[in-house]
Amino acid sequence: MSGEKRFRTSLFGYKRQDVYEFIEKLSKDFEEQFKEKDDELALLRNQNQDLKKNLEELKSKLDTLESGRTHIANAIIKAEEQAKNIIEDAMREGEERKKELQRQINELKNKLKMLKNELYELRVEAINTIRRYESQLVELVEEENVDSEQEAAVTK
């Protein structure tokens, strides 16, 4: 409304036509404002619906991301556990292999020691045999020499 309305006067007060026009104008202004407010309310309701829809979509995306994050975290934990188990198994197998190799080394060392002792005994036996044959050869040579001397003395 534009400022103050002045009514013209008539015999018994204000002029009816002016009052009716004023009331009619007020009614139209009020209806226009009501319609504007109603349109604004409808627009706000639509915006509110859109915002609620967006909120639900974002919540859904967040839930999906949270689920994915949880899944990834669980996968990482599982992978770490598997890696730890693999390392532990490898360490255990390595220790077992090391013990087995050490056992084999000790076994081979013992076998080598036995072979060295056997070789030593064979050398001693070979030396003794050679000495025995040498002494027999010496005896034979001496007997041969004695027999040769006796034959030479007899033939002389």
C-alpha cells in the first residue's frame, strides 16, 4: 500500500464507494501477498524435498564409502595377518631346514672322521705289511746270500 488513504466525505460519513474500493484493494493486495507467500511456501517445500533427497543420497553414498572403508580395513588387516603367518612359517621352515642341514653336516663330519680313522688304520696296516714283506725279503736275501756262500764254499 502506498502510504495513507484518505476517504472523501459525504453526508453521513465517508463515501461508501471509496471505502469499498479501499477494502477491495486491500483484499486484492492481501490475496496477492497470500498467493506470493503460498508460492514461496511451495518453492521452499520443493527445495526442502530436494534437500532431503540430496541428504538421503549423500547418506547412502556415505554408508557405501563407510562400508568400503571397513571392507578395505578388514582386507588390510587380513593381508597383514597372512603376511605375518607367511613370515612365521618361512622362519619356522628355515629353522627346521637349518637344523636338518646341521644334522647332516654333523653326520658327514662323523663319517669323515670315521673314514680318516679307517684310512689311518689302513696306512698303519699297509706300513706294517710293507715292513713285514721287507723283513721277509731281507731274510730271503740273507738266506740266498748264505745259500750262495755255502754253495760257493762247497764248490770250491
